Amino acid sequence: MSLEEQLKQLRNKFLHEIGRAKNIQALSDLEIKFLGRKGEMSRILKGLKNLSGEEKPKIGALANELKNQIVNDLNKASQVIKGEAKEELIDLTLPGKKVMYGRLHPITLVKNELADIFTSMSFMVLDGPEAESDFYNFESLNIPPYHPARDMQDTFYLKDGNVLRTQTSNMQVRAMQKYGPPLRAVFPGRVFRNEATDASHETNFFQFEGLMIDKDINIGNLVATMQELISGVLKKQVEVRLRPGYFPFVEPGFEMDVECLNCGGKGCPVCKHSGWVEIFGCGLVHPNVLKYGGIDPKKWSGFAFGLGLNRLVMVKYGINDIRLFMSGDLRFLKQF
Amino acid sequence: MKVSINWLKKYVDIPNNSLKPNELALKLTLSTMEVEDVIDMSSALKGVVIGKMVEIKKHPNADKLHVAKVDVGNKMIQVIFGQVVKLKVGDMLPIAVAPVTLPTGTNIKKAKIRGIESEGMCCLDSELGISEEDKVTFFTDKVKPGTPVADAMNLPRDVILDIENKSITHRPDLWGHIGMAREVAAILGKKLKEPKLLPVKTKKELDLKVEIKDKNACPRYIGIAISGIKIAPSPVWMQKLLSSAGIRPINNIVDITNFVMLEFGQPMHAFDIRQIEGGKIIVKKAQSGQEFITLDGQKRQLTSEDLLINDTKRAVALAGVMGGLNSEVKDDTKTIILESANFSPVVIRKTSARLNLRTEASARFEKSLDPNMAEKAAVRAVNLILEIIPGAYVSSKIADINYSKSKKIKIKLDLDFLQKKIGEKIPDKKVIEILKNLEFKVNKSKNFLSVEVPGFRAMRDVSIPEDLVEEVSRIYGFQNIKSSLPQIQIKKPELDKELALERTVKNFLVGANFAETYNYSFMTEKDAKIFGYNEKNLVELKNYAAADQRFLRPCLVPGLIKNAEHNLPYFDEIKLFELGRVFKNEPGEYKTGKGDGFLPNQPKRLSGIIVSKNSKDLFFSAKGIVESLAQYLNLNISFKDNDYLWVKNRQGLEVVFNGKPLKHNYVYLFNRQVYDIKAEAAIFDLNFTQLAKLPVEQKKYSPIPQFPEIKRDLAVVTGENILWADVKNEVAAADPLIKGIEYLSVFSNAGLGMNKKSLAFSIIFRSDKRTLLSEEVDQIIKKILKRLEEKFGAKLR
């Protein structure tokens, strides 16, 4: 090791040890250890005589500088210990410099998560009109005029005879017509219901619909895909259960419940003491709907599902009032 | 719909001990429909007994209160009561013995009232939840003190399943207890015991005629005259079951028609024959504008789409919806005409929807009933009337006009198809058993089942093999089906460019400290006026519920302004954006591509608002966002003058991307004379739909400069009307070694002279071939200053 390196090492060693010196005695011990006649500095400088004439002054200067630093440090330390000098006090508990950043709406966050899950399973993500024809919102979904199922959704009608879509299912036949089979697509979007608002009902809310058309799609496939979806969003394995649900555009049709995350399925007000929260409607695509989409139901089959994004977001973050989503309140929006 | 478990037990064995009502409810939820609630009626009034007033004294410390000693059977308690109802010694009435919770939610505890202890409460009917009236039901001495009030009042000891009606929209058969019992039987693997129907013996005393003038609206009508009627209360067992199912008992005839409706799901009606002119029933459409007073006393305006039951002179019932006030059964009715009919679901639904008159009958008819059910129900009702009213007899022939075509649906079910749809093999034996329990007739040949659908499932409900897949799988149990992810061919999903850009843009704005918001798609009438919209250009709703839902929003900005206003009390600076659709009263996409009209044009906008209580130059903050966004998206951006209502002090520009002006891209300072939000606000409002269609050029790398640059700051004094953009262009054109010009500041003061301003900027010089010399740059600066002086009269400051 060169002398220069040795000096550097000495410096580091000194800094390390002075950091631990708690009293004056320790400081004077350090002074003797490093600068005394038989101290470490002297020991290193014994090597000077072996150096060339050019190097000698350079190392000498370096040693001098180091010696001064050590003396200086020892003085400062002794002053601090004696209480004579104030060390520059920095309050490290002060907050860091604030970085300002915005927020995505929680609906967007979860919508993106879902879209990513389905993109990874090679589903397209598609968008569609919110002011929609009766045909795509109802008729092509096997809900003819005056069908009682129209009662299931309180519809906003426009003066021109169109409707505000009551469900993202309006995209099913649109997607079938545009892309044909096989087809894998999801449709997130805003939907509308003409009903009185309260903590769990809104006129404007968001759904996430999915459609898969292929050969030999079965109920087991549907259940497995839905399980992927739920565990993907909630980031853990949760219990789900399937029960019959009536939607005219699927046959058979199901409601899918997830175990209540609020109470872990024991029963609480959130789940109306049932232990389950209803999140999805789903089922195998009704052959009539396939026909409307120009797809031969003898050759192709498929499943569809639709979930209320608001409900899912509420379960995920523990939000208790659906109206917050449309409130534009930054005290809400900045929490995500 | 409320389903009584006691009632179900008439038709199916439900084991009392091994299957609790909650478990039955769960089984039904998992296999048939959603049971929303399980209500135990017997526990509802537990702790309320009949008490006898033994002694009544005035409360020593309160004028209006009394202290009573009450015998509640096993003990004597002290109860304090007020003066809502006068009570005297010897009265027998319902007493809540503390501690107890009443059905209304009131907690009764032992408590001192003005110093005297009260150990219970005298109960009004309203407090027991058995009626709305503030009166006391008194009992006679026949009832022993201490008798539970539920027994004394004959309240049903029953458990009620409250069914979510939406979940049985497609199942008219489930709107009666027999249908429900059939499901229970199939789920439990038990036998269904339908009530025995006895043949009806008729006398021909009366000549009852039925005529149907509109067979589409009324495919079948059965009328039967029954004489020897004595109106009286119906038997207690029937009253109890009706009460359980939420129907108020009225009298034997009305109760029997309701009972049969709740049994078979077939609504019925009874007329007093004295009110039926000419002894003839005529079913026909109403005259447009005809008025009719329904049983509830309401006068209804009818149209030619409504169906009426008439006699030879006038209308007597609004078919399938509600009877008429003029023909209802009275206390002295001796002969009735019993109606059991089948009406078109569409006709009933239209009428009930238009009149906003939803009844038990209309709810059932609109779901499409089996015409054969009308006959079954008629026979059942006659059987019950004859059984319950001694002396009653059928006094006419059964007038049955039947235009319905009996519809036999046979489905060929391929067992491979079944397996393919379910994803696993359910043993054939099990499949057949399930279908038979649901009353499908099944024949197996080779790998096929020939399945005949029972009439009560054949109207709309079951018609294709897929429907049978559901029947089999739900009774088999969805939880028993193994799940497996679908096997698919890998294919790269097509990317929706607009949605992809949405994410990019949103992420950019979040990085720029904007919070995303979603506002309602509506615009209020008031806002339409405030923000200066012509109603003709707005998309209007037909059935909006509140005035704030009359129009669809034509722009995102008013919503953002309102958001900012809402947040101002809590924040000094607000940055919000929304990306969403706006709606214009002009043709957008085709409705269906079949030439049947258009949807409203509904482009997406990207709009943002910056509001600050402190900072100035908000316009430039908004402009900066747009400029940076363009750079981020690799779009060329420029601006054009623009000025309109919402722009304050001409601080507004139209944004031009890639040199081509597109409709509706603005950045501006908001004019608070339009709507005052108590702080300065800057807006950017971009036509996202068009933005997303712009061709985006791939970003290209340009080599990092090899030679150092020289940067010089320059400040010149010019006339205040000289624009930065012009100065910049002039500088840029001075020499090819100029590689960049950056704005620094502008200011004006008295020292500069009248109408003068100082404009400061940096210029970057660089050569790609060599290191520039300072002297070279000095020369160029001179050249620049000369040009600026010649062009703008600018001088070095």
C-alpha cells in the first residue's frame, strides 16, 4: 500500500474513532494514538525516507494537512464535549421537501387494474357510446319491448328515442358485429339508472363488462375466469359463490358473490348480515344474442360478465357512500 | 314476494328439525332465486302478553300519568301509562313485560318514571306493528292473563321468506306457493303434493255468457256464477296464511281469490252479479279517452290500448290490473261471477306502466301466464268456496272461452351438449331425476333426452336446450361444478388507440399534480342558462326525475367550475381534470347501421381547471399544461386568437395541433362574470376524440451534441405591443448557429419609458462541427440586435 493510501486509511480510522469518543480523556487518548511520537502518523511517515525526491514533498504536504485536520477535529470535539461550542443542529425529523403529484380517480385505478388483468389474458379493451339505441341496450340483448326485464333497470330515455345505456352490455353485440368470433373483449364504462340516489344508489356509475366467444366455452371456464378477476383486483384469494341470476342475455345466468371483506363472511351491516357481497352478474351468452351479433350459436359459445365497478371499489377501499365518486371533492379524491 | 313456510308445508315435507328456515333460504338462494330476508313472525312479539288491570292509581308526581298493577299471569307488575287511551280496572290488553324489544324497534326496560318504577308498557296496536292505528286491542275474560299476544290475536306463528322480486322476473310459476314448493321439492328430492281438484258440479239456473272481442289481448276467459254466497270472514287458517304472505284478509270471497292467486300464481276476480247488466261479460279494448273508476276510488283516463271487462252496458274492471268500484263484492252479495282469465302480458304491462298502477295481478299477468292455469285456478277456487261457504253452489255452466293454442314445447337435449356447457359430466340418471322433479317429462333415447316442458314453464321461460342446462346445473349445484380456465389460442389483443391515449394523458396530468374527477353527465336547466347554452343544441331527456337531469352536458367545464367552487373552502390551489363524453344535439354514429337514424354526437373531451387563491398568471399555467402535453405526445402545437363569452380579458387562445385547427380546443382564463367562483380560474378544454385521431409521429433520437454550447442572456426594451412570438421568430432566423431561444421574463416600469417593456431571454449557440469562439457569438448577438432594432425598434437594455 502506498503512503498516500495509508494516510487516507488513517484519516478514515480517525473519523471512525472520534465518532465514538465520549469524553475528554478519550480525546487525549486519540491524540496520542494518532499524533503522538509513537503514534500511527509517525509510524507511517517513517516510510518517507524510501521515497524519491519528487514524492517526498507531496506526501509531506498531505501528512501535514491530515495532521491539521485531526488537530482541528479534536479541538472541535473537545469544545463540544465541554459544551463550549454548538454543533450545527439539524432537526432530521423535519419533513422532506414535498413533491406535488395528482391522483387518478379510484374508479380509474381499479378499472385500469381490471383492464390489465384481462389484457394479460389477451382480451381487447373497447369503449362505446353512452347515449345508446334501444336496439343495443335492450333488444339485441334478448329484451324485447314491454319485457318485464326492462323493469329491472330504471332507464333514462332521451327525447329522440335513444336511451342512456343502463349497462355496458350494450357493447356485446357491437363487438360481435365488428370483430366476429373468436372474441375476447372487456368494456369498461359509465352507465345510467333513473333512480333516487342514496348511499348505495347513483344515477351515474361505472361497470366493467366482459365477453368471451370461442368454441366449447362452459360454466367451469366462466367460474375460473371470474376467480382470476377477483383475486387479481383484491390481491388475495377470496371465497366466491355462484347462484342463479336472471339476465335475459345469458342462459344460464348467475350472480356471483364474494365473501364480505368487511367481516370476513361472518355477517355485518355491509353485507346485510349474509356474509356475501353481490358483485357480478354473469352467464353463458344466450344463443339469441349470438344470432344478433351474426355469430352461429351452433358453432360458437361464450360467456359474459358484468360487474359494478363502484361496488368493487367500495369493497376494496372501504368506501361507505357511493355518491362520493361523483362529488369532485378533493378531500376524497386525494386519498387514492 | 313473501313466501310463508307454513304455506309451503301444505305441499312439500320440509323437515322441521333438520332444516332450519335459514338453511332452506340458503338452498333456495343457491339454486333458485334470491331470498333477501328470513323473518320469524313468532319471535316478533315475544315478551308481549295479555295483562289484566288489577288496580289503577294516579301518579303522585305527574298529573297526566297513572300507575297500574297488572296481572301478567305468572306475576304482578307495576306499569305507568299516560292518557292516549282510557283504561280501567278489569281491562285486558297487550302488555310488554320488560325487558323486551318491540317490532317497531322500541326497547322496553325497567325504568323509574318521575320517581316510580315501571316494569312494562301498555301497548297500542301501532306499537306492536300490527296496524298503524293508535288504539288498544282489548280482550275478553276468555283469554287468560299471561297468554302470548301472538296467540291471543291469532297472529301466525310462521317464518317468512322475503324473495327479491327481480330474481323471479322470468318465472311466473314462482309467483305462487305451489311453484315455490315445487322448487323446494326438487332441491330436497321430495315429492310435491298439489291440492286435489274436485270436479265442479254445475246447475243451469243462470245463463252466463262470455264474449272476447280481442283474442290477442285476452286468449282465455273463464266465468262461473256461484250462488248461495254468504259473505263472512274467511277461516282462521286462511287468514293466517294470507297475513303471513302480506295480504290483508277482507272476507271469504276476496280471501279465496287472493289465496288461489298466492297458491297457483293465477290472479282472479269476483263480481257481484247484481252489478253485471245483462248477465254477460264482454272483454274488449277501452275507447280512447274513456274514464273508469277503479276499486281504489281513483278515476283513470284510458286509451284504446287498455283492456276492459264490460257487461252489456258499461265497464266493470280494468282487465288484469284492478277491479271496478262499481262491481265489487259487498257484504250482502249472494251471487258472484268468478273470473279466471288469461291476458296478454304486453297489454297488461302497458296499462299498468302508463297508469303507474302496479298490482299483485298485473305483476303476475305481465310475466306471461299459462292459459291452462286459469282453468286449474277456477276449479280450485270453486272447490274452496263450496268447502268454506255451506250452501254455496255453482249456478251457471262454466263459461270458458278459450282462444289460446295449447303450446307443447319439446326440447331435444343432447347429453354431450349438456356436458360441454357445464364442463363436466353429470350422470344421466341424475339429469333425468332433476328434470322430472321439476315436472319436465323426459324420455331417453341413445344419447338424447326428449324433454317436454310443463305448461307453467313454457310461456317464455324454457324453450331451448340452453334453458335446460340451467335447470340441471342449478339443482345439481353450481358449487359442485369444477372450474378451469378456458383453453385458448394466444392472440395479441387489438389495441384501442383512444383508450390507450386516455391512460397516457391521464398519467401525464397526474404527474402534473392534477386530480382526476368524474362529474354527472347531466346539465341542469339553470346551468344551461348561466353558461349561455341554446336549449336547441342540447340533448334533452324524456323522463328526467329532477330538474337537474333535464339535459346532457355539452361541455365538461361547468362541472369543473362547480367542483372548484366546492373545494375552495378547503384548498388554496385546485387542479382538477376530467376526461369524458359530452353530448350534442346533432347526428353522431348510426343507431344500428340499418338506416334507422342516429345516436347523438357524443365526443370525448379532456378538460382541466387550475384555480389558485394566490398565484397569478394562471392563464400561462394552463397554457403550459397544454404545451407540455403536446410535447409529451409528440404533437406540434400552435395557438390562434380566440375570444368568447367564457374568456376573461381576451386571455384565451385556440389550440392548434399539427398545424390543422380542429373544433373545440381552447385554453383560457375563465370569465367570472359568467359564474363567480370567488377565485381566478384557468381552463384547458380539448377535443379528445379528435386529438386521439391525430397521426402521432414516432419520436426520434437526435445525437447528443459533441461540442459545447454557449448560452447568452439578452434583455431588450421594445414597445409593449411587440409580441414574444414575433421576437423569437426574428431571433431564430438570425443565424443557423442559434440552436435554442428560451423566454426568461418580461416587465415594464417608468424607467423604461412610456409604453415600453423589457423582454429578457436566453439564446443558445452551438456548432455541430467545432467549438464556438466567444468572439463569433458576439458577432451574432450584434446581428440579432440589429435585426430586432430594424424590425421592432428594440434596444439592448
